Amino acid sequence: TVSSNVADSVGKDTILFFEATPGSEWRTDISAAIEGIKIHDIDIYNTGFKLRTGGTNAADFPLPEVVAFTIRECLNRQIALKFTAGLHHPFRHRDEEFRKRIHGFINIFAAGAIAIRHNISEYELINILEEEDPATFEFTDEYFSWDKYRVTAEDIKYSREALTISFGSCSFTEPIEDLQKLNLL
């Protein structure tokens, strides 16, 4: 198989991420793709799901419901999850170029870490993903919190290894500059 060949060539710790393009039946499409990955991972655990969270058109930015559903599905099936595109800024905000609200990478990673630690519902995941006020997130050396949920540094580490692995951004500097402006880096 492709994943076996990649593992043999690149290394056993390499994870391949597969992306599905959800259509009008996005719940069914995402579930089917994640279930296919789960079946594949029975033989060799080296695949995960990639969700596109932005792009060059406004339609490329999925609704918070889609992101929340994907996080929950991956958590339920113990599938690694990667996000790609559109995550230049830490927090959800209105983007004037696309004339819509777009996702923030802290919102997404907070949702994943809180979901894995507190087993929250999709509805609660959506609330985290839609949060636009950075002041509602508290960060210390030992934990971060949002609303009534607290997640320790150990929880974050586990979430980054088991669920929300990474994100891609077309910009290397924008995420860093934003975190510096917010005194988070």
C-alpha cells in the first residue's frame, strides 16, 4: 500500500493526511472519509484526516459546524487531525477580503484540547470556534482556560500528539506577529 511504502521509505513515524472535499452532505462525506482512515489504520497506524479551513475563495472557509463535527468525529474514532489553509491569525475574526468570519488557529487548537480533555459536545465546540474575544482565553505556564474549561500543559501535549496535530498557513510571519502583539509569544 502507499502508506506502507511511505513508512518504509521515509520512516515509521510519518503520518499521511488525507483530505475529503465535503459537499452538500458534508456530515456523510466527512464521516465516510474518517471511517475509511480508521479502517486503514487497523493494519498500520499512519494516516490522519486533513480539513481545509480556508483558501482563495470565501466558499473555501468551512462553517464552525463543519470544523466542530470533524473534531468530534476524529476524536470519537481516534484519528489524527490536521488543518490547512486560512489559519493566519490566532482568533476568529472578520476578514474584509472575503467578507466573512474566518477561523483562528488558537480557537481550533483550544477546541481540540478541550474536546479531548472534557469530552464536550459539538455545540460547545462551535462556541469555542466562534469566540472572537482573545480576552476570554487565559494562558499561564501551567494551563489555558476558556469559559469553565481548563486544560493543563500535559493535556495540550496529549492533544497535539493524539488529535489536533498541526495546521498549515501560507504565512510563517503573520501567526508569529499576531501572537507577539497579544503578548502570547
